Amino acid sequence: MWVDDVFSVDDVVHVVARTRDTAVLCPDCAAPSQRVHSAYERHLADGPVGDQPVRIDLSVRRLYCENTACPRRTFVEQVDGLTVRYGRQTPAFRRVLEAVAVALAGRCGARFATILHSVVSRMTLLRLVMAMPDPSWTVPKVLGVDDFATRRGQHYGTVLIDCETSQPLDLLPGRDATTLAVWLRAHPGSEIICRDRAGSYADGARTGAPHAIQVADPFHLLQNLGTAVERCVRQHNACLKTPEADENGIVHIPFAEPEHTTKEMSPIEARLRQRHAIIHSLLDQGHGIREIARELHMGGNTVRKAARAETPEQILNGRHQPRPSQLDPFKDHLDRRWAEGQTNAILLHQELKELGYPGSYQIISDYLRPRRRQRIRIVGPAQPGVRQVTGWMMRNPDHLRDDEREQFTGVLARCPELTAAERLVRSFAEMLATRSGQHLKDWTVAVQAENLPGLHTFAHGLEKDWDAVLQGLTTRWNSGPVEGRVNHIKMIKRQMFGRAKLPLLRKRVLLTAARPQARPVTAGEAR
């Protein structure tokens, strides 16, 4: 290829080039040819240079195939590494757009492409993604299977990954046994299959790969145990209530009566008491009223009033004299009823009306308001809920706070059945942590010996899937990598606002997980 000129027009770098006059091989029969049919100019977009887009104006030839036995009559010469058939970008820039499309998909990728000085539509980027070949992989030794939601609660799919490398292998529509069995028969060779407790995957693995070892995921085993423990706690909900609690499970802490409480002194009362003490001290020393008023910068009447009062209470009580009220004849009845425990002002108002009270409800409410402030009901901590106690039982005891451990200990002390359940949960968790599945049989026997129907159902389910459960409690394989891949699928779904169909979702999941590498131009593209 010869470069004839390089210039810039409207902030676009143009590279004018043409091919050499050499023999070109026919793409079908590989016969050399120099017989020119015609020539035309191609315009290729390339990566930007100096923050300016680059366009290559390349003159290419169309040649005759001189092999009479070849079905192709003419063909266009291609420049290796620069042109592909029907391509409007160079292979290098196409790989950049493919990376953008895989990472950002349609609209977001089109917006990002403008930064790369390339005007490309969202549909073009999606076509680039769908045209890319799937990453190559070999049948894994350890296969991970799990379901994911394309639309939660309605449509689901199945994801399969290599548990040793965490590479996703395929996304299948549906989560039934037939779909998994067909895929396993088409890709034989897996020795271990990690799955959850779903019966459809167990049947599909048994049908499609009968010689493979099935492993029940330990996390799902613990999750199923948590569900069984919650049923047990719910059956003994009465044990969660503390003995001091009322019918609503609320503990009331008694409050001291008003006569035993010390009222906080207000600043005005403190000032009046101090003034009374000073004035009486000066009077005892023989000073007169005028002399004291002049010395303390007070009015004569103020000093005279304090001098006449033998105690500070006489000044305080005289400052706000209560006015006569319609409630005065009935206050004794109100005080007696309040002491008996009747604190409802509406009911008290009805009683006083029957006794001849002519006033309103508001007067009674205002009279009782100071007493209500002094009779604040202090509520202790509420009883723990079913799920809260289940969480305490399923968690590591060392991770509980002091108050949680205290409440949990009180619950166990009141319920021997939950104490037995807590002991069984701890032993099962120890089996999971130490991979000592050989003790599973003893554990199920211990469960059957207790009066815990929820755990009986859980143990019965383990016996139905005994071999897979035993492998899950013994081997190191689990569905952790599969769950991580499911989270990756959720992220890609949210990035496309949940509008991607399964083919596009599958392509992006497989390609984003593959290592980035230079993709060679295929023979079909070269033609």
C-alpha cells in the first residue's frame, strides 16, 4: 500500500492511499491475478490521532479471476490488517468498538464512542457484539449450575460455569431438568456437578451425566437449615415473651410516684430564695428597710414584702394565686379516681357530667396534664421477634453483641426445645466448617430424637439427597463461583435496564468474563 497524501480538513485527518500493482490471490481458488476489472475508493475510520478522527481514503482494485474453473468471476483485493469485506472501520478500530460494545452495550456505548471520535449507532454496536464469536472453552472437570432471573418471579434461566476457573460456559433458557440434561449430553465429560438443592437440577444432572458426582452447595444447606429453624422458633413463639411482659410483649418499668420525686428548682425560684435569705440576714444585723433597698438596688416594697414573709414559700405561693374554677368542687373526685388508676380524661369527663359538672373536657385535660408528665411510662426492650431469634441461632455466637447474647440466653433458658435446636445448629455448622460429613448420620439421628418437627422435615430432605449432601459436607467444591457469576449477570441486566433478551445477555456475559485478546480476522471477513 502506498500513502499519497495526508491532510486535515474540518478537524478530520485524511490519509489518501492506494494499493500496489501486484498480483492478488483469488479468495476462492487462490489463483494469482493481475487483470484489473475496475477500481474504486473505500473510506475507512481509524483510531483518533492528536484528538482528531482519522479517515483513510483507500483506492482498491477489483480483479478478474483468470481460473475458468472458479465460480467467482471478480473479486476485490484486501489489505491485510487494514480492510475486511464490507468493513467501514479498520480491524484495530473495530476491536476498540467491540470492546466498547461488550462493556457498555447500545446507547451508553454510542455515547462513549463520540469521545473516540466515532459516530456509531446503538444498533451497530449491538450487531458487533452479536457477531463476535463465543470464547473457546473445554468441558470442565467441575461444572457449576444455578438459576438466575431474567424477570424475577416469572422467567428464569440457567447459568453454567467452570468452577475451577470461574469462566461462564453458557446461559440456557429455563431451569427445568430437560434443558440441563440436553446440554450435559451435548457436552459430556464433567466429573463433578455443583448445584443447589433444587430437584430439577438433580434430575437433570442424573439424566444427562449419570456418572458425574453431584455436590449439594453448603451455603444452600445452611440456608435450608435456617428456614427449618425459623419454623421451630415460630412454633415456640410463646417462649420469646419475658415473664414481666404484658399481652403485647412490652415490659413496663415502674416510675416513682410524684411525691417521691425531687422537682428541679427554676431560676426564678432560686433567685427569690436567695433574695429572701439575704434580706433576713441584713435585718438580723440591725439594718433598716431603706438601707437594705439602697444597698441591694431594690425597690422598698420588694424588700418590705420579703421582710414580712417568714419563709420563701410565702413569696412563691403568693406570686400566682389560682383563680376560682368550675372544677374546684370536683377535684377531690378526680384525685381519687386518678389514684385508683383511671387516667382517661374522656371517661372522667363523662363521670363528672353525671355528678353535675358544667365545664368542658379541656379544663379536665389541663388539670391532669402535669400529672401525665410525671407518670411517663417507661417501656423496656420489646421481646425479640422470630426472625431475630433465628438470626441469633444461625450466627456465630462470638459475633453477637452483649445485649443480643443476654436476650438470647434468656430465651433459651425459658424454652428447652429451642435449646436443643441451638445445640443441633451448632453441631451442623461445625460439620460445615470442618468438612466432617461422616458425622451426618449421627446428626440426623439426634434430630429425630428431639421434639422439633421443623428440623425433622429438614433431616428428611437430607436423606432424599444423601449422596450430594454428603459430598457437600466433605469436599471443597461449592457453588460460590456460580453465585458470583449470578451477581455479574444481575449487574449486566441493570446496566441494560432489564430490557436485554437472553441472546444478547448471554453474549455479553460470556464476552465480559473472557480475557481481552486480539481477535484475528477470519477468512469470511477477509473475503
